[in-house]
Amino acid sequence: MNKAVTRPESAPVAEADLRCSDADRERVAELLRDAYAEGRLTVDEHAERIEAAYSAKTFGDLVPLTRDLPVAGETPRLSMEKPPLREGGTQLPPARTESPSMVAVFGGATRKGRWRVGSHLRAIAVFGGVDIDLTDAVFESPEVVIEVAAVFGGVDIKVPENVSLHGSGVGIFGGFDVKEQTSPDPYAPVVRIKGGAVFGGCSARPRRGKKLKEWVRKQLDG
């Protein structure tokens, strides 16, 4: 006579051992991106933690990545808070939040330094000039589309040498010159230039010697 096999009840799983989802990983990655933009993490710290976040399997893997960071929207009250430092000991300024549009009419507009760049940027130059320097910018999107309109004016764009750069613009009695390149890193940001120049010009090119170290989102396997 066959005896019934009794299966032991499963022991409860600790919260730290629970599997995390893509949404959980993305929430942590967003906190890390904000912390980097605010100067709370160095380039290497941010890259290391982002990689760990997207390879995390459990909540226990995610928790240590933000344990020493303040909750979003809250500023810790310290009696003598010192500004964050970049590698080498110099002060790291927070990244600026800028408008997604730049307009120059009978004048000029320049954007450079440490500023946040999203997924879309518009540059309009009418009898004027727009200069966009992305070499020290904090990329918040894996792809940046820059829409250009130059009428009797010019738009000049510089990007880090290790990102992908592509263009599809039209020049009418003007020039639309994009020095295209594809980064060997499949996860590197992609900058796409589109639009047109009428009796004007658009120039976009990599700036040699300037590399982007900001880590962007890696695609999750499977």
C-alpha cells in the first residue's frame, strides 16, 4: 500500500530575499541619477551603483545602493553641511535644469557646462547663433533628439567623443553638417540632429578629448 508523501510547508521568504522587478530597479536607478546630478555621487560611484541596480535580483541587492542617500524631496538637516567634492578634491557643482528650447533672434544663446539634458532639445536661430555643448552635460535619456531651425543664422553642437552622433537635416542655400559616428559601446547615448537650415548653417561634431562618463540605462537581458 502506497503511503502519501507529506510535503513540508515552505518557510516564509525574508523581504530582502524577494525578487525585485524591472520597475523596482528603475526607481533605484532614477534616485541614483538624481544623486549624481546633485553632486552626491562621483562618476565612478554612480557608474558602479547603476550597474549593480540593473543586475540586482532581490530587494536585498537594491537597498544598499541608496542607503546613504536622502529621500527624494527631502534635504537632511546638518549643522555644518559641506558641498560635495569631485574626484581630486575640487567642488562638484550641481547640474543645472534648463529649458528644452534655445532661441536666438538677432543675438546669441549658449549652453555649456554641467546641465541636465533630456530626450528632446529645440534650437532656433534667426539672424543669430546658438551654441550647444554637451561634453559636460548630465544625460538623463539614452537618446537625445535635437531639432534645429536656422534661418540666416547658425547652430553649433558639440558632443562627447564616445557617444553616437547621427543627423538627417536639410540645407537650403545653407549647410547642414553632422559628423556622424557610432560608438563602439552599445549602451552609449545617441544624439540625433534633425531639422533644416535656410540661408544659414548647422554644425554638429564630436569634441576630441572629451568623454562622457555619465552612466546611462543598460537594457535588461530577457
